[in-house]
Amino acid sequence: SRIVTGLVRAGLARRRPHRRDGRSRIIAATARGRSVLRRGRRRRVAELARLLAPLGRRHLAAIARATRLVEAALAAAHNTR
């Protein structure tokens, strides 16, 4: 795909042949790509922490419960496919 080609050209990912299926390719992040992913995750976590900081314990507990419900729903949907 064009997205993968762009990532490969940018040095963020690499393609390699699948060992058993000659038609398939394995796409993996390079060290640079993993570094970019980690930095992005740190930024997202920091922003989320900043946004949630003003909330009290009850609101944070409600968000935690809702998060568990969403995770369970996604897991259930994934298991039914």
C-alpha cells in the first residue's frame, strides 16, 4: 500500500518476505519507527493526564469503569469474528 511504502521510504518500517507464503510480506517497525511510536505515545499519555488532572476521584473512577466496559465490549466483538 502507499502508506506502507511511505513508512518504508521514511525509514520507519521495513518489508520482508513471509517465510512460508511467498505472496505475503511481513511489515515491521524499524528502530527509528519504534522510537517515533514511543514518543507519540508519551505525548498522548501526557496530554490525557493533563486533561484528566482537574477531575476528582469519583469522576476518575467512573472513567476507569467505562474504560473497562469499552475494553470488554471490544474484546467480545473481536472474539466473535
